[in-house]
Amino acid sequence: MKLVLGLGNIGKDYEGTRHNIGFMCLDTWAKKHNLTFRSNQLYYFIQYKNASLIKPKTFMNRSGLALKEASLKWNCSEALIIYDDIELPLASLRVRTGGGDGGHNGIKSLLEIFPPENLKRIRIGIGRSEENPRDYVLDKFTQEELSALMPAIELACDFIDIYIDKDFYAVLDAYSIWKKTFSVNNVHGNDSPKEK
């Protein structure tokens, strides 16, 4: 069984906020596949093929609790994580494995459960602001920002499907091909699918 986690905060107040882009990706993926999340004490989940897709109910800084329970339940030792990255330009996307938490409390919590090399990552850029980062990530996206983000979210959904059907190496291959194709046409210097 494979695990896919989208990071975010539960509740109406957090819907559409920058910190919730992981949830937004999984919601978009679920809609694409016409699937509905079920619920248990620690997370919302969908079981699909050989994978469980999870949205923790624990709030961002305790996401590791959901990962721990799910990994024990389904006997998993790695997970694909989709989350926001304030260090990346808005709507850019990066795929990698390993690394530190980068100041992200959700990743920090996950690293208490799994070693870095067992966290496979899809990071989606939310850009920076002059305001306090803690406030900024909890602000809602503007409609213009949401429109700019959709290609990155859809690409992340494609990578989720590749991960489920194949493995993370296949995701890295697909990302490499996309990046090479993208770089030919990129004139702004960030990895944004909208500029493909």
C-alpha cells in the first residue's frame, strides 16, 4: 500500500488558504476520479487501487500523528507529500526526495515519524510577501492566484497518478521530462506550469 498525504488545516476558516494547497490538490484529484473522502479520527482518506490518500485532521503542526497511524495501519514506510512552499514563486512546482523541513511545521512533524529519504515531496510555490510569514500562509488566495495555481495543481494530480500506478522514480522521470520541455519555453525563470 502507498500513502499520499496532502498537508493543510481542517475547517472552513482555512479553506482556500495558502497553507492548504496540499488539501486543494487532493480535493482536485478526488474530483477528477469522482471519489469521495471517508473519515476516521485522525484523517480523511480515500482508498484507491494500491494507495491511501490522506488529509490529516490534526492541524498542520501535528500532521505526523496522521502519518504514524496510517503508516502502521497500511504497513507503509514511505509517503508522497504535497504541500506549500513559501520559498518558491507562486504556481511553481518542484519534485524531490529527502531534505529538511525548510521551516514548514507540517514537514517538521512528518520528519518525527519518517526519515527524510522516506518522504517523497511535491512542493507547490505560494510566493513570498512582506507581511509576517505566519499570517501570510493563513491568508486566502485571491481569485487571480487560484487561476494561476490550477496548472500546477493539475500537474501534481498527474504525478499522484503516476506514483500510484508506478513509483516515485517514475514521478521523477515525468518531472524531468516536463522540466526539460518547460525550460525550452520558459522566459521567466521559475518552474511554473502556466508558462509551459
